[in-house]
Amino acid sequence: FDREDKIDYVFKVVATGDSAVGKTQILSRFTKNSFCFDSKSTIGVEFQTRTLTIKGKVIKAQIWDTAGQERYRAVTSAYYRGALGALVVYDITKRRTFDNVARWVDELRAYADTSIVIMLIGNKADLVDLREVPTEDAVEFAENKGLFFSETSALSGDNVESAFFQLLEEIHGIV
Ligand code: GDP
Ligand code: MG
């Protein structure tokens, strides 16, 4: 029995956003249900995968992670090529990472397919006392730009699963 035989679709999803907002940990939470406290900012892996079923179809989500290039805003067009979905992640405790979201969305609009589905993610929602970005600001931004939106915690796992499922279901609806 070879599981690969049963895959109906492979969906490439890319993670973007400033350095240290939690992109790698969100991916680990979703693909391995794990969180690594002493994660280094650079990990050599290009993507992580998880196979799941949506509306009776077996979907392999191939989620691409940066290897630190986002620090120098040096993410190349190859990274975005063929992506059907994107997570644009900011840290709710760092206003600057939210202010930079518009630039990441512009980059997606420039390099990715026009039909790409974008999910704005406010991560580190567990750090309630350190919040710098009100939820309403992000809701308004997402509405204006036509993005889906969720606040997550890779640490606790809150909303990570639901955010990915919403994104993947939306992609499934348009393929
Ligand atoms: P990346 O550079 O965007 O890939 O960020 P990382 O995934 O490497 O995470 C950067 C730092 O934020 C690490 O020290 C993580 O442990 C921490 N971190 C990531 N997600 C969360 C979260 O949901 N809550 C908290 N409290 N810390 C987080
Ligand atoms: Mg990372």
C-alpha cells in the first residue's frame, strides 16, 4: 500500500512575513504537532508536508518555509512560483511586523499567481500582556486587502489547525 498513490492534489503553500514572527513554529505545529523552544532561525529544510482529507479528496499540503532570507528581504520569485496559497505572518507583540505585512502582500501580488489565496496570521496570541496589534486593526486590513485572517499561537496550538484548514479548503474550492 503506497499512500502516494492516493493523493489527489498537491497544494504548495508559502510562508512569508518578517523574521522571528513564528513561521517555522507554525509549520511545525501544523505538520508535526510540535513546538521547539530553542529553534534556530535558519533551518535547511525547504518545505514541510502534511497529507489530509478535504471534502473526500486526499490533499498533500507542501508548505514552504524560508531559510532566513526574509531578514534581508531576499526571498526570490522561485519561492513563490506555483504557490496556490500563502500565509503572511506577523507577531501580535511587535507592531513593526504588522506594519510590514503590506510589503509582504505586495510581494505576493508581484510574484505569485493572481489567484493565490492569502491568509493573514497574527501569531503569538498566547502573549496577551505584550500585545501591540489590536485584533480590529488586522481585521480591517484583511478586509481591505481581501485576505483571510486568524490569530494563532504556535506555542499552544490555538487556531493553527483551523487557519490551515480554512486556507486549504479555499484553495480546494478553486482548483
Ligand atoms: P520565524 O523566523 O518566523 O520562522 O520564527 P520562528 O518560528 O523561528 O520563531 C521565532 C521565535 O518566536 C522563537 O523563539 C519561537 O520559540 C517563538 N515563537 C514562535 N511562535 C510562538 C508563539 O506562538 N508563542 C510564543 N510565545 N512564542 C513563539
Ligand atoms: Mg523560520
